[in-house]
Amino acid sequence: MTVPLVLNKLPLRQRIAPVFRGFDAPLLLAMALLAGLGLLTMYSVGFDHGARFSQHGRNMLIALLVLLLVAQIPPQRLMALALPIYVAGVLLLLGVELFGIERKGSQRWIDLGVVIQPSELLKIAMPLMLAWWFHRREGRLMPLDFVVALLVLALPTALIINQPDLGTALLVLATGLFVIFFAGLSWKFILPPLLLAALGVVALIVMEPQWCAPGVDWQVLHEYQRRRVCTLLDPLEDPLGQGFHVIQSTIAIGSGGIWGKGFMQGTQTHLEFIPERTTDFVYAAFAEEFGLVGVLILFGGFLFLIVRGLQIALEAPTLFARLLAAALSLSIFVHVFVNIGMVSGILPVVGLPLPFISYGGTAMVTLGVGLGMLLSIARARRLMPS
């Protein structure tokens, strides 16, 4: 007797429905808003820049597929993958040190048949690894556990700084510190470094003429990084060189006014005064064309996404899921804060893209992986039997 295959008779909609079951609708809504703004912006800034718009759309589709795939992986499986992914990431970073490809003075890539940037993997591997570590130590945490966590964080961060890639190193460091903080690190260990950092910033501002004088070597920073910090303090010192990016981007942001100059009407953008207008400095182009109103909508989308991610973290059933969801959510905050800060002239230029908006395939896929994990955590909570 032949048993009919019921699945073959089901409509396509019903067959794919399980893939989307339990997804967090508010999180998807925020992502859709930001993706739409990203496509709109890239169409304007990239229409005379080769195939940037079509490639941006392709990158978004790839990131969406990755997101859907990762969202199917339950948090327990993600936890089992944490250590292998971290070890693979560190080994790849060591491979970059030995066999890496150098471009524009930085050795950040390695050719494995396909050229990849291993530091992007650590944006995901670091919060995964530390969330796994603290989950294993739950209920019996000791000061030594935090020391181990700091060492786990320090190794890849040092390797990334050495490439040099200060922007990615900053993000990896921040996501790791978020996990360590939420795991219960005491404020008495947090406040002293913060106070030292604040004092260092004040000293740098007060002594800027001496520290930024030609020939002064800061030793701990590369020369181009030193110039970026000094340019932040006084961009008019080199208006056609290091200060050009910041000066032009702040002009573009200010000229947008309240309502903006209009879609595809940005003069600073389309007369090519804004360098890297499709990547790191895309926010300046966005603010010029859509003005304060557009910027508030963009900020609202990011704020909603981050807050919703933190709500998912609060509702997560395990320590691993809570730490991972909180770190992934706040990593988006770091991305947005640092990118907009450097474009607006309040932070040094470090090369972090603006999520959803900036052009970049690897960064977009990494974003898809992170948001897929966030959806996985939310989905696992929703599908749990009551």
C-alpha cells in the first residue's frame, strides 16, 4: 500500500512556515526599517559609483540568508560551537601574522582560496566564547575566572591591534568587556581604568600642542593613528590632508539642516567632497540629504533594535543566552556610536562601518550572523513549552 506524501501537497507557504515560526516581529521590523534606509541611501550615494547599489543589495540578501540559517540553530548548539569558533578565529589571526595579505599598509587578510578578514570572525567569536565560559562557571565564580576571561579577550585583541586595525580591535574589546561586566565584575575593578582613561583624555587635550608637535613619537600608536588623534583635536591644522575627511563630513551634516537637501540632491556628496561616502562616511551623506528628521528616524531605528535586543537578553532562559544577547545588542550600539562620532568629529577616525547603511560584504554578513543569533535566542524562548 502506497502512503501519499502529504508534504508534497502542501502549498509552498505552509512548507516554509516552520522556518519563520517564533521569530521576534519587533526585531524584524527594526531590521527592515534600517535595511530600507540603507538601500535608499546607497542608491543615492552609489549611483555614480559603479555597481555599489546592486552589490549592496546583493550583500543584504546574502546576510539575510545567513541570518535565517543561523536563526535555526538553537542556543544550546551555539554554545557547543563557541570554543571551536574562537580557536579557529585565533588560529586564523596567527595565520594573518605569518602569511597575511597587506593592503594600504595593513596586514588584515589571508588567502584560503577566498580572501577573508579573520578579525571579523572575532566580533562573533568573542562574545560567544566568553558567554560560554561564564555559563560553565555559573554559581561558582571566582576572581580567577575573570582573569581567565580577560586573557581570552586580550590575545585576539592584541593580534588585531598589531595588524593594525584599531576599529575592529575596539569593537572586539568592547563586546568582550560587555560580557565580563554583565557576568558580575565588580565596579571597583571598572572605575579605576575609566578614571585613568578620562584623565588621559584631559591631559591629551591640555597638552595637545606639545604632544602633537612634528616628530613626537607616542610609541604605543602607529604614526597614522597618532595623526588621526591630533586631527580630531584640531582638524584645521591640516585641512587638505588628515583633516579633510572630518571637515567635509561636518560641513555635509550641518548643511542638511532640519529637512535635508533632498534625495540625491546632496552637493557635498555628489560633488565628491566626502571621501569614502559609500563606506565609513556614509552617515554624512545621509544627514546631508535627509537632514535632522532623517537622522532622528535613523537613530530611532537603531535605538529600537538595541532596546529590543536587550529585552530579549532579559527574557533569555540561560546565563549563556543572556550574556550573548546583551553583548550582541550593545555591539550594535558601539558600531553606531563610534561611526557617527568619528564622522561628526567627536571621535578619531578608526574605520568602523555604520550597520545596514555602509557598503561592505564581510561586515554585512557578520551583522547577519549576530542578528541571527539574537533571533535564535528570542525564538527559543517563544517556542519553549509553557
